[in-house]
Amino acid sequence: MKTVPNSLRILRLALASALIASLYVAAPAAAQTQELIVYLIDHQFVSDTEMATIQDEIGAIFHAQAGVDIRWVLDDSPRRQLGNNELRFLILASDGTRWFHGPSNVIGLAPHDDSGVGRNCFVFYRQALWFRQQAVLRCREATRARTQALSAGVAVDPSIDDLAPAECGEYLPSLTPMVVARAAAHEMVHILLNKLDHSEGSLMRKSFDIKEWLEGDQVSFRLLPEEITALQDLLTPVATTPAR
Ligand SMILES: [Zn+2]
């Protein structure tokens, strides 16, 4: 696979705390179920719990939202060009340094191949770990400030809410696999829709902000109605695996 840097569709982690307005609208119920086959190659050896979280979250995006059923094939992949309803999803143990020749804030990417439409999406597990660690530090700092204010009998500085909401600790245990899942789903949509650009809101925005992950808001990690419709159109009727 030839990788052309300019054709990389990548998802970056944003450190800015600006909130992104959500454009999500509940999708109409899908009339039928389409199938997407995902060959998941796990180079990180994630735990069964993390794997379940990853698959559940991607399933929530594709199945619950778009009616697209995912058939997971673990640690196996056919040695042929994949069809329209097939993808490879590789969890890499690295931080992507080798891809970008130095540190970056990229967590996932979906390179074009020679045909113009790649079928592989990559997620860098170490980037997800780093992302979670930044969230932990923010949550700890905010929690400490709230505790100090409480013991001193003074009001909590409003800027603390911008750092992390009071319930931030709830989302930290599952954050690493959730970052992997949502980054993967983002790249999968790039591939499936051959979508090179990003949306203003939704899962397909250009970058994810750490604060968003501490608020437990699923809406900003879901697809827009037009993205759902495009996926359904693409995968209907159920395509059989082409023999090539
Ligand atoms: Zn992207």
C-alpha cells in the first residue's frame, strides 16, 4: 500500500477547550439491517473488557444509529482487495511516531491506497493512553480545587467547570477503549463514504477535545443524519463478499 501524506485522513486530538455545537438529530429507524464486515487486527492485545467496550461503542454508532450490523472477524483478514462492505481496523501499539516522523496529536488515520479508496483504518493505542492521561490530570486538578473550595467554605471558581465537570471521574475507567472505538468509527466512516473532509459537528469533526470526554455526552460522538443516510445507501442491499 502506497501512502501519500496529502491523502491521509486523520483524526487529531485537540487540547483547546472550545465546545463544539452538536448538529446531531435522531435518525429515523432503519428499514432493514445492512452488514459491514470488519477484520479487527489487534496488535495491542487489549483486554476482553476493552475489546467489548470497543465493539459495543462502534456497534452503537453503526448499528443503533444507522442500522448497519457489524460482523467482527478478529485477528484475521483475507489477502485480497476488500469489498464495499468490508474494512480492516488495526489497533497499533505505537504512538504513530514512525508514520509522522516525530510526535503528533494524531490518534487515527485512514490512508488512501492506489485505487483511491483505502480499506484499512489504523488507531494508535498509545495515543489513546496519552489522551486518557491528560483527562485524568484535568479531572484530578478540578476535583482538588473543588475539595479545597468546599473545605474553605468558598464558592468554586467557574473556571474549574471549564477544566472538568464534577462528574468527570465517571468516564475515566473506560476512556481508553472509548477513544479507540470512536477514533476507529471516525476513520471507518471516512473509508466507507470515501469522505475526505470533516463535518462541523458529530463524530466526523476534525478533532476531539478532552473536555468533551469528561462530560459523558454521546451526541457529539454520533453521526449526522446525512452521514447515516449515505451509509445506508452505500450498504443497501446487502453486498456479498466479492471473490477477487
Ligand atoms: Zn478525520
